[in-house]
Amino acid sequence: MSNENAAAGIPPKILRAHYDHVAGCYYVNDAWGGYIRNKEGDLVLRLRAAGLSTKSPDGAALSPVEVRILEIQNTESIAYAGPLAGFAKGVHTILGQRILVTTSPVPIGPKPGEWCVLQQLLKNLFGEQVVYVYGWLKYAVECLQLGKLAPGQALCIIGEHAAGKSLVQNLITLILGGRSAKPYRYMSGATTFNSELFGAEHLMIEDEPASRDLRTRKKFGAEIKLMIASETQSCHPKGRPAISLTPFWRLTISLNPEPESLLTLPPLDDSLEDKIILLRAAKQPMPMPTSGLRDREIFWKRLVDELPAFVNFLLNWPIPEALKSQRFGITHYHDPEVRKAIDTLAPETRLLELIDATILTVRKTNWTGSAAELEEALAGSDKAYEARVLFDFASAAGTYLGRLALSNPKRVEKLTTGNGNRWLIHPPEQ
């Protein structure tokens, strides 16, 4: 660049920068094509190194450096900068705001070839349920390739320790762009800050410490529904206001089959059950030796090498007509054994247990009354605290009794009268 151009304040092309007007900082390109966050003093050094002067020409109010900084603030202002799941690096207009996406995902591209080891791993793990893995992944890959912000169910894998659940999750991370994040702390209410989730296409939960608190489990369920049902999400970094963004997310959950682990999952009510795929994973020998560190490295490399062929298979594999879902690509599925185990942990099941342990233990005969009368009876029992925790919203008792009348009609019957609903609860069969 000539000294004349520099003196005139003509900006060098290499010094294009973006101004984050909320944080009051600048983003400039580094030597590797990424972005570096700069304070204004750092930006001044870069402008000076490029040939712009900090001295004002005769008769000018501003120096070339100051002129360039104002131009950047006026023409290159952004509301947020950071990685954004599903979006390529660069400036995007999202919900009327200019967003600087600082990194791009690197998804696995399709390539014809063999993927026999990965195929054997998936079939050993999921058996006939593997079609749901194929369909879930196929739709995710297609949406990611097309830049389509379509939802996908939470994919939940239940299986014994060391069955290969986390291995599959790690492969999903690579297929969807190579980026993953841990969302459970935010989704369970342990923190309100979630900005790290927006830089990952794959949100991964692995055997998180379970909470028996029903409020925490319901909070988790509400977040799953929001994550799947809403295209717009609230990104809340520490130290700055929240901003609405539109990330591409897929959520997977892996759990052991023990009740204390299954308690991580929320109660599966009508509004949530179609948003979760529940698969049972069988623990079988791996298709290659994995006894030593070197064996595991070779096995992992083989699986990674087969991913392009697997992606090629997914893109060409038709989802069976009976399993198609217009909204999610493939319909949801709940393994019967897993669903039964989860239902035993449902709040309505716990309510019936409390009734059996208190009211019906004393009466030994049928109990009839309203939901409010049931709440009052349990409040006067030795299980009063557990009942208060269970009835965490105004109509909880009636809601749970309604579910029991549908799932367990031999025990609970709904009696509709002119004075409202009453409930007939039978003692358990001896």
C-alpha cells in the first residue's frame, strides 16, 4: 500500500474488522483464517502496522486510524460474535441482527465405500432398533447439509456400562461437524448461562448424576421440549445480555439401566413422549479387539475411516414409509422394557404408592373423593412431605389421577358427577 493511500486514510483490505457494540471490542482475522478479539488499542496497533497514521493531516479533525475505526463502528457493527451451531464462518443476519460466526462445523462428507466394522457395531448394539438410529442420523445430516433448521427428537440410549453408548455418541459428534457440548447443567436448572452450547451441533449427555427431585426432572423435560420445538433459542453468555439465536442442535442421552440413572430422564407425559426416541443397547463383544490401548486406537481409527461411507449410505438409504415423520424425519420409538422401567418412576406411579402406603393401608377398602380431598388426606399422613413435593403445581393431583385412570384402570376410576370429578381408588390386589 502506498504512503499516499495510507495518508489519505484508505483502509487496507487485510484490516477488515467487526465491531461488537455490546462488548465494545473488535474482531479481526488471524493468519489461519480465524478471528481474534481485539481491544481498541490492539486494533490501533494493527492499523499502524498496515500503514495508517495516528496523526491528523493538516486541516483534518481525525487521523486516518481514527477515521478507519469510526468506519468499522458504523459499517461493521455486530450484535454478537462466536461459533453458532449449523452456521458457516462469516457474518449472518439472524432474527434481524448481524451476527459474526467465528468458526465453521466440519461435518463428514459422503464417499462410497465399505463400513462393515461400524455396521457390525451398530447392529450388535441396537439390533432391529438400528433403523431408528439410521433415520435419526439421516435426517440430521440432510438438514445440516441444506442449512435447514428442522427439529429432531432427543436420542436416548439405555444400556449397560461399557456397551458402547458413548462410543456411538462420539461418532455422532464427528458426523455432525466435530463439535459437542454438555447441556445438562443448564437444562436441569443448575446454571442460567448457556453460551457454550451454541457452538456445538451435538449436545451430549452421558450418565449425568441423577436428581430425584421432581422439579429438576420436570425442568429437564421442559428444556427438552423447548430445544426441540422452538427454532429460536436464548443464548445467555456471562457478563452480557442474552440474545436470541437459531442454532442447529441434536441432543443425545446415554444412561445405564439402573433406576438411579434413569431418574435423569423427565416424566414422559403426552407432550414429551413423541420428542424422545428410547433405544435399548445390548452389551456384546466389539467387532475388533479392544483389550489394550493400541487395540482401541486402531479400532477407533477404523471407525472414523468408515464414516464417509456410512454417511453416503445414510443419504441414499430410504426411511421406511411406515416410520416416516413429516416433522422429525423418522417417528419416535420407545423400547417396551425401557419405557416400563421409566414409567415406574413417573410421578403418578409414586402417587399411587403413597396412597397405598397411607390411605389404603388404614382403610383396606375403596377410597372415593375429589383430588382436593385426596391432597388433604395425604397432607395429614406421615408421607406429607413427599406429597407436597409431588403436588408441585395447582392441579397436580387431578392430573396424576387422570393418568392413572388411563394407565391403570383396575386401580383408579374417574367418576364424573354434577359436582365435578371424583375418583374411585381400589386397594391393590392381594
